[in-house]
Amino acid sequence: MFGLATWLKLGAGAVAGALLAAGPLYLIGKHDGRQAERAEILTRSVEILRERNATDDEVSSFDDMALCRALGGVWMLADGTCQ
């Protein structure tokens, strides 16, 4: 019915078709992976900025004595300096 040459041609055609389909699928997957990574990085950047803004607001409300203590110093009441 089918000779060996026919089966080899069918097999070669199947392999060629699979390789031809794999290229675009690989590129689509790579693109989607990059997009997901960019979205994750952007989300993390926004979280970091929100945390930084909260810290900035907190530190801005400190007076000299509170800032000295927050930095691990000792406020000297006698002369009003941080040691």
C-alpha cells in the first residue's frame, strides 16, 4: 500500500510542520513572559514608592528630638544637640 519512501516523506513533513508551528508559539510565549515580568516590576515599583512616601510623611512630622531618637542618637536637653 504505502512504501517506505512515502512513510519517510510523511514523517519528514510532520516534523517540518511541527518545527514551523513551534517558532511562532515560542515567540508568543516569550512576549507574554516579558509582559508579565514588566507588569510585576511595575507593581513592585508602585509598592516601593508608596512605602517611601509613607516613611517620608512620618519623618517629616518629626521634631529635632524625635529625629535624633529615630536615628539612634541621644538628645541632650542641656544644649539641644544630638549625640
